[in-house]
Amino acid sequence: MSYQSVNPATGKVIETFAELTPDQLEAAITKAADCYAVWRRKRYAERAVVVHNAARLLAANVDAFARPATLEMGKRIGEARGEVEFSARILDYYADHAEGFLAPVKLDPAVGEAHMESSPLGIIFGVEPWNFPYYQLARVAGPHLMAGNVLMVKHAGCVPQCAAAFAKLWIDAGAPAGLYTNLPISHEQSDVLVDDPRIKGVALTGSAEAGRSLAARAGRNLKISSLELGGSDAFIVLEDADLENAVKWAVWGRMYNAGQTCCAAKRFIVVESLADRFISRFKAALAALEPGDPIDEKTTLGPLSTEAALVMLLAQVDRAVKRGATVLLGGKRIDRPGSFMEPTILTDIRPDNPAFREEFFGPVALFFRVNDEAEAIRLANDSDFGLGGSVFTADVARGRRVASQVETGMMFVNNLSWTDAALPFGGIKNSGYGRELGDLGIQAFVNKKLVRIASMEAPR
């Protein structure tokens, strides 16, 4: 595997990085294990000093962290700044709340007394994607470091500068050597890590294929894993929705991060009586987006992360059209340097079309018309994925009812805002299992130990 910075807005190579040798990897594991022996005994307040320091450094150096994300994977600079700021809030959140989340829980047995207590497991191995090169790291680092674990992370090959910057952040924050380790390693070396008895858990955000492979290997080693594997989220618009609000959220929900978001709005399901007006406004808004250098504040459409990502997405669109889909907008590469794709809307997508089941990781929206609420729910649930979704309606009680019936890990009523450290993030079906963020996010890699105290006669 190659670790290489390539600016997707220009196609030019910035820098190439060497993978770790087997001896370097072994030394890194040993250092992490030595660190865990000390870190696990630190009080929450001591851990919080380091994690708060990291948050403070992120918040104080937003541009310095944001710029590499824009240069390496094409994230528009305003979005990159927002990601850095959110990452700082996540770290602060866990530094403030970890002790309360993991406090002993009193139980009430018939005889004596009992409680559940939480303790760390050891070294956690994280495999993280490129689309949010800091947020993805913060949402594992905040909870699991505060829980007393240590982290070794294989970041995506196309964002090595972001990976190195986040690792240096912990050194600058006063973390002990081995607390957080960045691993530029191959897939084969990842397997070595999962097999190593010093690694106690595996967290992955990536494709369903990668999740199946890593989870199977973790399972063979009887190790805990958590997986977030993307989605094909439904965006339901009912006939009583505020159309202006729905269209604004539709544009943001599909085009944020150039559409390269796991919980983006991807399948737009609109009740027939509102469908023509919705698609007219949605199409016009997408068509008005202007491609440009993502470092330029005025740019409204950035590139895809890599040339390979663009080629794959174009092939998906071509395959969908050959199987009967209609292109309402876009569908092609933009004629300019860099990996840019036209905002695209596909419709007439039948269940036998591969597009009906696939995730489109980029600026491609699938549009469906339905007769009523019940049909909208059925179509939303007819998916192999189950990460997020949203529903727009003037009746909040109706929105709650629809949200409860959609089979997914997260639902949003009249919004699509998931950027809150207190809200658990994760899905079901092919979107994976486990949750990150919130109270649930810190529970993934801790031992929940029962302690019972009682003076009892032994059974005869």
C-alpha cells in the first residue's frame, strides 16, 4: 500500500511516505504496551489534562490542521475548519464526561450488594478512512484514551500528512510515548496487528468489504470489534413539509464534503404531490454549484478525494444508466484539472438496477417518487444499509412516527445534523455495529466487571 499525498484539485503529488518495517512495527507495539501498563493506572483527572490539552491545541491552530485536509483530500477549507473545531469539542466532551460515563453502577441482588465497574482492555487498533481525517480519529481517541486504553491507528493512505499531524498533536499535548501511535502500514501488517495478543480490540470505519474482512479476523482471535461501514440514507419528504427548508437540507445533506459522507442524504424519497416542485428546486441548486480550488473560500464544489474515487463513481453511474436509470442532471467528469464530478441526479431506478442497492460515495443523488407515507417508509427500509436517515414534515408527531419505523441507526426529523459529541453515531445491517460518540461511544472497549459482596453459606 502506498502512503502518498496527492492534491485532488490539481492531480499533483505533494509527498510520499514510507511504510513501517516489521521491526519498526514491533517496536511500536512494545512501546504502546509499555505505555498502557502506566496509563491504565492514571486517574481520570490525569488523563483529562492530556486530552484537554489536545483539544486546546486543535482549537488554537484550526487553520494549521485544516489546510492539510484541503490539500490531501480536497475538503473545502470552510468544511475543513469546521471538522477541526468539531474534533476539539469531541476531545473536550470526553475529558469532561468520561469519569461519569464509566462510574460504578450499583445493582440490587437478593442477597448482599453488587456493582458493575468499568476498566480498560489494553491496546485498541483503529482503521480509519480519509473522508474526515481528524474527526474520525477524534471520535476514537477521545473516548478510548479517557477510558484508559491506548491507541494504534492505521489511517487512510491518501491522508498521511493529516495522520502525522494528529499523532504529533498528542506529543505536543504532553501524552506519554506510545499513548497514540500513527501506523503507516500495509494491509498484511494490519493482519499481523489483529493477530497479536497484545491488541485487545479493533475499531474500523470503512467499506462493508473491509468490515467483513477485519471483523472475521478479529472474531477468529476472539477480539471485540466495532464497525461503521457507510450507508445509503433515505431523505423522506412528505407532502406537508416546508419545501424551502427541505431543499436546503437536501443540498447540504448530499453535497457536504463533496458527497463523501457515510451518513449523507443519498436516496431522496418524495411524496408525489410535492415531487415536481422539490426536484425542480433541488436540481437548480445543485446545478448552481461552482467547482474550484477547495482552498478558495468562494468555491462551492470541491473535487473527489482521489482520481480512483472519481473513476469508480463514474463507472457506477454508467452502470446504472445501462440498467435503465435516467440522468436528470450531470453524470460526467468536469472538464478541468483535478478529480471533479458534476453534481448528478439519477431517477427511474428499479429494484433490479445495481444502483438500487449500492452506496454512491460522492455527488450523486438518487431520486424516487412515492404515493404516500407508507410507501416512503417501505422504500426507505428496502436497503442493505442502515446508518442514518431523515424525514421532513410540518407535523413533528408524524415525524417521530416515521422515524421510529425506518430501520436505521439514526433518524433526523426536519434536519440532518449529526455533529454533536453527545449523540451516538452508528448503524445496523451492512452499515455495521457498535456506536461511537455519546455515552455509548466510551463503552465499546471496556471490561464491564461484576463485583458481588455477600456473606453466604456455600451450597452443599
